[in-house]
Amino acid sequence: MSHHTLAFANTHCAGGPTRRTLITGMTALVVAPAFPAAALAADTAPGIERLSPAADRYLAPGTTIETIATGIRWAEGPVWVPALTALLFSDPPANLMRRWTRSGGVAPFLTPSGAANPDPKTIREAGSNGLALAADGALVIADSGSRALMRYDFASRKRTTLVDRYRGKRFNSPNDLHIARSGAVYFTDPPYGLVDGDTSPLRELPHNGVYRWTRGGETVLIDGTLTRPNGVALSPDERKLYVSVSDDKAPRIMVYDLDVRGLPTARRVFLDAGTMHGPGLPDGMKVAADGTLFCSAPGGFYLMTPEAEPIARIANGGPIANGAFGEGGRTLFLTANDRVLRVPLARSATARG
């Protein structure tokens, strides 16, 4: 198995030479729009706040948000599976993956969804987290408890490990992922799955990384400088990679320019969330076919233009960790703390034009 590292230049290290890097032209675009206060009670009914007329493109006036699942310890990683006509979503601390269908409602789908027989003294989140579908229809899992990317075959119900190490050292706890059209998997690896986080005795890597893995064994460290890399998504043309940083001291969303190989050439701050208020932090995200970013941030789940202009906010008084498009792209599913929400969309988020 071969590995590559992409190092960022240390532009703030006085008195020392900067490292040679493929990342050039690193400028920071700090966006500080006038966000709503989002001071909502925990039992607030879910609602939509329009911040621009452009919101009507996806959220028609009068749109009703439906709660389709409750009683979850921490809802995460939703993915729509057309072959099952179902939504799958994770509950990492419960080590359980659930399924929702219109006809059957919510039912357990995979247990354990992550590590079998984990030690609760060292493993904080034993279950699956982010989920995505491969081109062949298999489920790819950011398995926090097993500290690996896993593949689940629906027909055989067999799980196999895709990758669990970088340069011979085990990952911390893979959190979220995005599969490119080439089959390459971009994923994040914060320490959230470990009881002691950065100081866990299980930790083998010195960083919390963003990686790109390709079948055949190549693992590339895209960025090892982020404190809490979390949600990850590609732009429609796959020339930009978005990564959320769920650090409460410096919450933000980064964007990386990618070359034709899918490797970064520059990075910058897409959204400085330090100016935003309300429950939650930058977390999961998805990008619609027209480039609109659907993303977690303080105060709820936002729709933003590719220029980081917020056009709408979906809120229910608590953190909204992640989202997924489903039902032909006409539905936005949101994992919102202890529940899952279903938001009808006025147009397909996955259709071009």
C-alpha cells in the first residue's frame, strides 16, 4: 500500500523556513454575513427562515417539515438508498444504523453498525457515522468505532475493510465521507470516537486528517492541520472540496481547489462561522447540482450560494448534524440531534438545470 502526503505551507512560523508544498496561493476569504440570532428553545417546531428570495428555488413558501424519527441518541450520516427505497442513518453512540421507509417507518438495520464488543473506557462512539453509496451500489461507512472505512454489501450482508491505516498507523475515528465519480473517497478523521480525544492512548497519528483514498491502496493526506475536520463534500464539477471544522474556538468551513487528479492546489476559508449564533457547529454538508451548499452551522442547517451567501436557514432549536438528498433529489433529510427531519424541496437538488 502506497501513501502520499500533501503538506501545507506554514505561513505563520516566524524565524523558520516554510515547508515545500503543493498547496499554493493560500489566501483567506473570511465571510461574515448578517446571520439570524437563532436563539430557539430545544422543543421549537422545525421551521424555515428565508434570508434571500433565492430560497424559493428549493424551499417553496408554506413548506412543511416532517419529523420522521425520534428517540435517537445522536442522529448522523444519512444516505438515501434507491434500491431499498429507504433512508439509512447512523446513531454512533448507540452503535446502531436505522432504516426509514414511507411504508414501514423506522426500524433497526445494522447492529452493531461499527465495532463489535468495544471497550467503553476507550471508545466514545462505537458505531458508524457518515454513509455513502459506491458506484456499484454498496454502502461505504465511515466507521468511527472500528476506526476504518468499511464496505457493506446489501446482498451478502458482508462487511469488509477498505482502509484503516495511514503509513501503518491506525486512523483516529473516521467521521464523514464523499465518494467522487472516479471512486476515490474523501474522508475526515477527527478524534470524536475516542474517549479522551486528542490525548487518547489509542491514538497513533499526530494529526486529525482529511484524506483521499483510492482503491488499489493509495492514501493521500490532504490536510493534517485542521483541529476538528468533520463534514466533507465535493462541488458538482469536483474541482472544489469543502471541509467543515467543528472546532468551537474557530468554527469554519474550508474550501480546497482541486486539480485534475483530485489533489489540492490551494485552500481558503469559505465560511467563518465564528460570527454565527445558535446551537451546533459546522458539521455535515451536501452540494446540490447547481452548486448550492446545504450545510450544518451554528443555528441550524443553511442553504448557501457558492459565494457563501446564506439564502435560507432550517432550524428546530437544536443542532442539525447532517443532511442528505433523497427521493429523486426532491427531499432533504436532516439528522437533527435526537430526531430525523424530512423537508420537501421545490426542485430536485440532484438534477442539473
